[in-house]
Amino acid sequence: MLFYGYHSGYQRRGVFSREYVFNNLGRFGVNFNGDGINLVSKRYLVFQRSVFCVNCGIEGLYFAKERSAKRIAIQIKGTGKHRYEFRLMNGSHWHLNLYALRRRDNGTYKEVLMTKDHIIPKSKNGEDTLSNLQTMCSTCNENKGNKVAIDLRGIRTFGQSLDRPLVYEMLQGSLDLNEIRGTVLQSCVC
């Protein structure tokens, strides 16, 4: 795990516990190693609700303070060789990203970025509300794309042919969970 430096398109400056972040939610300018970070976004509220990917179950373990950076190749004059620099992206600001650790076959671990996912994608008229957001690791989120995905206590579907009004009623809490489960089981090919 990298505590300081550059990693996957980000400049990193510190790692922080979930508890510290969650205890400061809703506050502006919280001090993280000398930099003030606003902890008021929906993304943090989604993570507070659950740090587990709804698809694969991996657990977000810690937050890293990061800002967007780009690796640039600069040619060294007269040598034909390159050196690399990282440059901050325009508008880049410090924020916190939640990370999980996935065990590889060789026994080492890889960091996995946790994301907020729209259950009903915005491209399919899904709302940007907490009731339409869930925690998903970046790998599962990329695989899901813009399909509808719901997690019903162990029953997960990616892009099943669910009736849109049924999904909205489920999100609003107006349907019985057993009724929803029955509908999903009938349409699920798992």
C-alpha cells in the first residue's frame, strides 16, 4: 500500500481510517495532514451506509487522500531516452477515495478503488439520490456499465429484464421484499 507518491492517475498524500472519515461526515474543511477536505458529498454517505461491493462483496478498508495527476513522458535532449514526470490535472483538488485490498494468486494484494454506483443508471433516467446509489468496486462497476443492477440480500442481477416501475417502487420502499424477490427469481437466469 502506497502512503505517499503517485499511483494510478493520482497523487497520494496519506491514508486514513474509515472511522476518522465517517466521524467527520457533513463537515467542511476537515484537516487531513494540513489540507482541508469537505466531507459533504453523496459518495461519502453511500460509503458510510456500506463499505462492501454489492456484487463481489469486497470490503473498503481505508481512505487515501488523493488528487488527479497525469504521467508525462519528457524526451531527454540528444539521448533518445525519456524521463517521466507527474503533473497535476487542471482543477485537481484533494479528496478521499475508499480502497479495498484484493488478494492475488501469488499471495500479494492489489488496491481496488471503491465507487458509488447508480442502481438505475443516469443514462436510463436514474436519479442522483441516495436511494439510487450503492457501493461497488471499480472492477464490478466497469463490468456493469449502464445496466440496471440491484442487490436483494444475496440476489444480484446485472441487466435483468426487470419492470422499471417495479424497481422504482422497490427503491421507494413501497413493495414487500418477498414480492420483489419472487419477481427477481422468476426473471433471473443465475
